Amino acid sequence: MVRNMIEKWIPCKPVTFGGPTNRGGKYWTFKNEIKKKLKSMRGHFTANTDVHVSFSVCILRDRLKRGNDLDNFAKPIIDAIDKAEVIASEKQIAIINMKRELIDPPAKEGVKIMIRRKQQ
């Protein structure tokens, strides 16, 4: 049975799009940590299904700096969802909701991701 929604907490160090994207770099590591955690959900949403993606980026307050704009976190997260093949194509994403949560230690950094079928 295919569920209409998936949710996942991924503990990781969020990194924005920009700068080097080479293997082993910060961006690559962030994207691949998400991809690995989502891989078990491969094929969850078929190609003819529009989806609504929501995510919260939980980042330590003292790591917030210039360039850590919320929209810059979207690219690696969406790329990871696509590369994990949870969806057949990024073209299926009809709605994106993003949220940044500033946290203080001992809270853990990471990303909360929810993907669901788009309501008609």
C-alpha cells in the first residue's frame, strides 16, 4: 500500500547551495546524507503524481551568517529528493514550503522533510 505522505527527520549539518559542489565537499556531503536517508522511499511517488514538499532547516543560531538565506538551502534538499528517486522527476514538485528553525545546543541540527501528494 502506498501512503499519500512521507515524513523524515535527518540529523545533519545543513549547508546552503553555492560554493564548491565537488565530491566530499560540504554541499555534496549535506545532499548525500539526505539522499541516503530517503533511499528506502525510492519510487514512492509515480511520475504522474504532483507533490507538495515541505521542509524545516534546523540550524544552530550561531551558525546563521550571510549567505545562509533560507532559499539557498532548497537546492541541495530538492536535489537529494530527486537523486534518491522518491519522486520520478523534480517536475512533479508543484508546491514547496520552507521554514528555518534557529536552535541552541544541545539541540541537533538537521532537516525535517515532508512529501505528500498535492491536493486537487
